[in-house]
Amino acid sequence: MPYFCHSCGNEVVFEVKVGVKVGRRDTCPHCVADLHCCKNCRLHDPGVHNQCREPEAAFIRDRAETNFCTHFDFRDLDSFKTDTSVAEAKKKLDSLFKNMK
């Protein structure tokens, strides 16, 4: 099952075949981003309180940095979505103001 880095979107390959155990110090081999972080967790959801679907999870200030959360479960391909909201917003602004250049 493929897993992807939240930061660069590249596939991260683990040598363990049964269950993925991501250590707190593990980083992406492509961009060196922390892997054991909220943004790589299947429970991370920016649209809910505390940005986590686990109601007993502790508050994490920086969602892209490594943490000690015991609820961490590396998200899989089904839950991987690239955040394109910034690019879409810029595209809408460009189209809105294209006649002003």
C-alpha cells in the first residue's frame, strides 16, 4: 500500500510489510519533512475542533512538526489529498483581475 509525504507528495516506502510503524524521528527521504506529524495522520481533519477526529487527542500547535501523539496512524492513498486551495484561489484572482494589467 503506498504512503505519501504531506509536504512534497512523493511516495514514502517503508521496509516493514505488516503495518506501518513511523518513528518520531523518521523523515521523508525526498524533502526531509517530519513523517510522524498530524498532517500525515489519517485522523487529521482541518474542519473539526482541534483539527483531529480523535476527541481525546492533545492539542498540537504545529501540525507539520513531529509529535508524541499516540493516536497517530499514517494515512493511506485513499485519505491522501493534495491541498490545492492556494493555487485555486490564485487562479480565481488572476482571472478576476486579468483585464487590469
